[in-house]
Amino acid sequence: MQDLKDWHSQHSEAVLKQFEADPERGLSPQQVDRQQAQFGPNAITKHDGDGPLKRFALQFHQPLVYILLSAVVVTLALQEWVDSIVIFAVVLLNAIIGFVQESKAINAINALSGSIKSTATVIRDGVKSTIPAQQLVPGDIVLLQAGDKVTADMRLVKVRDLQVDESALTGESVPVEKNLEVLAKEALLGDRQNMAFSSTLVVYGTGVGVVTETGDNTEIGKISELIATTPTLDTPLTKRIKQFSHLLLYAIVGLAAITLLIGYLHGQPLLDSFMAAVALAVGAIPEGLPAAVTIMLAIGVSRMAKRKAVIRNLPAVETLGSTTIICSDKTGTLTKNEMTVEQIYSGGMLYAVSGNGYDPEGEIQAQMPQSELQSAAIDPSTQPGLYATLRAGALCNDAQLMAPDTQNAQWRISGDPTEAALLVSAHKANMASGSLNAKRVDCIPFQSEYQYMATLDDVDDARIIHMKGSIESILPKCQFMLNEQGACVALDQQAIEQQVERLAAKGLRVLAFASKATSQEQTTLSHDDVAGELVFLGLQAMIDPPRPEAIEAVAACHRAGIRVKMITGDHALTATSIAKQLGIIQPQSAGKTVTGYQLGDLSEHEFSDIASNNDVFARVSPENKLQLVKSLQAEGHVVAMTGDGVNDAPALRRADIGVAMALNGTEVARDASDMMLTDDNFATVRAAVEEGRGVFDNLKKFIVWTLPTNGGEGLVILLAVLLGVSLPLLPVHILWVNMTTAILLGLMLAFEPREKGIMERPPYDPDAPIIDGVLMWRILLVSSLLCITAFGLYELELMWGATEAQARTVAVAMFVVGEAFYLFNCRSLDRSVFSVGMFSNRWIWIGIALMMALQLLFTYQPLMNDWFQSAPISLEAWLRVIACGWLISLIVGVEKHLRGRNKTSQATSDPNTNRVSESV
């Protein structure tokens, strides 16, 4: 049994026969038991992944953490309790934060598992009953009606005006009209009108289906498997940190070994040499870096939340700064997911309708038939044909338009989105249904085999038949049409069809309207009553329009060097039209709209070529979306993916940053994402990219600021060992400097305002090293200056009679003060601090004040002197420290100025010279 799989390409009778199912009686109890034994419950398998203990242990699987843990063991063995506690606290804090951030995949799968926990109406053994959806088996006969959630994949065997909302699964913006026709085997998921799929919603009509797939075998089950088997990738920041950590690991181990060897060759006691090696290792490790990065990312999360972007995964903040391609779903993200009438044709005239969505704010303007030019707004009551077309759309209608209230701040609809759009266009002409002085007498509901709806209405003491439907169903029944003056004239079918072609070419969905006067005695309406002699009133053309703010957001992304690609399950013509309006398809672009069908049998090279060179993909499946993201990543791109449906979840999980819609997105999409948009607006993605670049800049500034401290400390230890003198800094001093300055000084860079032109530059190269040549030179320069000044002041203090504790306290103060002065230089990596503004970041001054207060306690508080082996120093010693700190700041400022002037002269002589990389 069940050797046929392409159910949509089989006759319904063949499918029923395959399952030995009777459409009138359903399965027998014995058949149900047999199917349950073979296929199990109608449930999606949960994928729990690693247990919590293993996931927590993996947080320690990092090179720098290994060094820090080794330092903890060594300091414990040497009974350096303060050192051990501080280092271990840093490691533990980062492990806890990382552990809390995990579990996206588990949540996504569990959300899918819960998505079919509902009931189904079935016929079993001739009896209609309602059962839990988990008990459905292949072969069950299921009854569907409006409001039902489809709970398994099924081949339809009966339909009556059945329409199903498949947007969560396929991304199509309007409900799909179902039928029983046998389809081609290669028909795409969104084109299988004879199937109903698990997780979709019946919005209109009734139907009967035979269950073909349950649980993991359903389309939503396949998506679950895709999510479970799709690995997440490291973010650009974690990749760079990992590369940097390995490099740092080798350097630290090598320098520590050299230090130990030099001490041994100088004849120093082995314990002293070992302590010097430990001091160098502790000094070279940026202990504050993991905690500082986490806190800076958290501050970025807070900033983004204010701009309606909620981050679920901390590294995603930085990933936005490196994004090179944004793959966006169409419906609800780039568009409002609200059908809107944009153009009306009536009486030989074309009209443009302004406004977006279900908000009835807008006006109607006359437009030349073959032109895009519009005149001023017109009064529809003065245009008989236009008025009649709008009235027909409002009366031949079962939807409702609901105004904002205390519960909802936006206009809402009840009913079919297409009919709601007709109500809105009527409202824009001040023709609310309540003001039309009309009463419905009878109605022919929309039926898919007829493709029209008709109503019998009393309007202003006249009884009129109104019709709306497809142009193919309405036009053959019309004999006359209204001209510009509202008079009946002979039907000009060619002119009407030309307008339909023109409007359809724009991706607009076109509905035709007609009417016919009848006698007051008629009280019922039949198909014979609308078979002919109707008056053609006009056309209304609608689309789910692009969000106005999304158009600017796409342009801003292009200026920032980010390509925007639309990946949608909707029709190609609609996708193309929206993409042109948004500017995704440029007039000079050679790209085209590619369908999922065209992606089917391509080689890996061909697929990669199409993915790179085209920006609009329509009628795509979840697998296609995932393939596109993978292909772009293989080309070296950092890919952000936006989406709201179940069909988007695998691609959201695979993307470097998955962006889900919080308002109308499915729970599955939200749980598979790294970031959620609380307003479901693509413009917020642009804002988040801007914030991400700002966070990335500030992280780069922090790293360039903090590494000279570690470099300077390591050089001081190495120099002392080479010269055979006592250490100017003890391990506990190094920890004091590293932790306090990182928190009180370095973290203040997290509040640095975004630099001008941040969205006018290209994305950061994801493959660039964490430190480029220019910044490495600056780090070495400042490290050397800190080493020279700290070691020099230490020796001077000893020469002038200070105790070793006092000399070491001066060396510690030199590092603290030197870092404070250097902090101002790091507020911009290529501009003077005066151009940034000395007081534009007040947190810098607050941090310096707190750090100086703490350093005074370190120097003069007796308890601190006991803990850290420090001692009070003189005012003259402080003045020398401050003078050296100012000198370091001056030298770095001059270096930046000379480098900037040299870069400017190069750009002037050669306008094609590339900008020096500032990637981190």
C-alpha cells in the first residue's frame, strides 16, 4: 500500500483505491488499526539535541578559555586566591551567558510539533465524528469547512467554493481556490490546487479530502526535518574571535616558553621564572574581552529594541554590520499583506487610487488611458461609470471593514482580503456600504466553477443585479458598457481586454464588474438571471502593495553595498511588479525573475550562477529557499534572511542572521530566527543594519583600545626577564589593570554615537582578519609606548629611593592613566577626537572619573595595599604619570593625522585608489 507518492498527479479515485477508502463510509476500525500500526501517530518527531549538561560544557570549549582555566589551576597551586577567583568568575559568567542563548532549533521543532495539536472531523465506518488530529491515519476521509485548520496532507475528492490560506506554508498572499483537476507531476507546492496541506487554514467553502500523509511525512514534517538537519553557522564576529584566539594562543604559549627559557639561562630560580611566565601569560590574555564583548552586544540589543528589532541571539547584533545580502520574503515584510485597489478602469477612463492597505485614507485621481500622469483628485459622484463600479464592488461583497478601537490601533477586516480591498476603495470615494441606501435581496455566492459572485439589491427604489468576478466569466455575459457620461453603449471588448492585459502586466489582480436592472417582483437570483445582457461597469485592479518605507529602505541598503533579494512563494508576475516598485530590480539590471520550477534540475554551478546574478525568486519551495541561502553563503556572502511562515524556517535557521516577523509571523519562524521585527517592516531591517554597524564599529574600537594593554604588560614582563631584574608588575596587578579598565574605561566605547556616513560605506569583509595592518601597527606602537613609560617610571622610582611596592604602584598607574588618555584616540580610529566632539559621549568622562577614584583606593587604601601589594605614591610621581599619558595620546594623534593626510593625497592623485580597509 501507498506506493504512489505524487498524489496531486493522480485521479482522486485512484488515490481512494490505493488506500481502500470509501468516500461515503471512510475507513473501517480494522483499517484504522492497521494504518496506525504502520504509520504511527499524526505527530512531528521532536529533536531534543544535546542535553543541558553537554551544552553547558561546550561553552568552555574555546582556546582562550583553556588558557584562562590553566591560569586558574596555576594560581590556585601558587595560592594566589584573588587571581584565581577573578579569572574563574570571568570564565563562568561567559559560559552562563552562552548557555542561556542556545536552544533555537529545539524550540523551532517543538513549535512545529504543537502546530497540529487540534481536532479533525472524519468519517469512519459510516459515522461522522470529531477526533484528535494525532489519531488521523493515511486513508481517513476528512471533512473541511471555513475556519478549520487542515491537520494532515490530503488529496481533495470533493470541493465547493473551497479556498485555503497557505501563506504560512507557501508565502502566497491570497487564499488559494481549490479544485479536483489532475496536475502535472512536476507541479510546485504552491500550484497543487487539488491538495490541502497540514497547518494551512480553510477560509471559505467546504471540501472533503482523503489523508495521504501524516506526521513527519507531511510537507510541514519535511520542513521540520530541514530545520533539524540544518546546521547553524558561526557569525562573522565569532569566526574572527576564534581565529584571533588561536593566533593569540600560539603567541602566548610561545612567549611564556621563551620567558621561562630566558629566566633559566639567566640562572634565576625555576619558581621565579615560572611566575614570570605566568605573569606574561596572564598579561597577554585580554581577560576582559569576552565579558566586554557580551556587554557591548547587550547594549546593542537594547538600542535595537528601541528601533523595533528584538535580538534573540547576541552575536546577531554584530552580524548585521557584516551583512552583504538580505534575502527577504515579500508578503507582510516588503508589502503590507493587505490587498489594495490601485487602479480602476471605467467609462473608457483610467483612475489611480492612492493610499495603502485597509486604511481608507486616500483619493481617486483621473489618469490618461495610456499614461502614468494623473490629474487632481476627482469626485466619484460626478463620474457615473466610476461610481457604478465602486458601488458594485461594495454591494457584491461579504467582507467587513472594522475601524480602529481601544483594542486595535489599525483598520482590520473580516472576510476575504480581495473583497475587503473593494470596500476600502469605496470608502475612499465616501461610499461606505451603510451610506449606499441599499439592501440585499438574494445572492449567488462565489463558486470556483463559475468564477463570479452576484447579488440582487434594492438600491434607491430600483432592483439591480450586481456581479463581480474574473474577466473571463463576466465579459462574455455583457452586451453593453457605460461610457464616460454614464450612458449605455455597445461593448468594446477589444479595448477592455487591452486594459486587462496592461493591468495584469503590472502584476495586478483584475476583477470585472457588471450590473443589470430587473423588476421589483424578482426576489430570487439564479445563474440563468446573469447569463447575458449585462452592462459592463468597469475593472478594479489590486495588489498587495509595497510598504512606502520599504522602498527607501531598499535604496538605503543598495547605497550601503547590500544587495536585496526577494524570495517568495507568490506568482512570478506579482513578484516582478513589486520588485520593480521597490527598486530591487533596477532598470539597467540584466537579472530576471526565476521560479522554483526553473531551479529544479540545475547543477551546483548553474544554481550558484543564477543565485548570484538574479534578485527575484518566485514560486519557491522551502527547499529552494534553503538552497539559495546556502549557495550565497558558499560564494562568501554574509546572508540575512527575513520571513514569517513555516516555509521560511529552515532558511531562517541556516542564514547568518534569521529575521522573523513578530506580529504576523508563525511561532516556528520566530523560534528559528536570531532577530524579530516587532512591526513586521523591512525598513526596520535597514535600521537594524545601521545599529549593527554601529555596534561593530564600537567593538572594533574596544579591541584596538584593549590589546595595547595586554601587549604592553607582556613586553614589560619580557623586558624584565631579559634584563634580569625584578618584575615591575605582578600577576595580581595585571589582573587589576585588565579587569577594571576594561569595565570602567573600555565599555564606555559601547555608548559611542554612530559615525557619520555609516550607511554609505560597503559592508565589512567577513573574511578579513580581526586586526588589519594599519590597526596592528597602532597596537604595537601603543604597546611599546606603554612598556617604555611604565618600565622607565618603575626604574626611575627605584633609582630615586622608592620601595619596590611604590615603584610597582607607579607602573600600574601608568597603565591605567595611559589607557585613559588613549581611550580618547579610540573614539574614532581615523579622525581626531576634536572632530568627534570631546563631550559627545559623556559616559567616557564618567568612566574615567570612576576609574581614577578606584585607582586612588588601590594606591592609598590600606586594605587594598594588603590585597594587591600596592603602596602610596607622591604627587610628583602622579604628575610624571599624567605627562607620559598625555605624550602617548599626542603621539597617536599625530600618527592618525599623518596617515589621514597621506590617504587623502593618494586619493587626490588617484581617484580609483581603494579605501584602506578598516575591517575587524
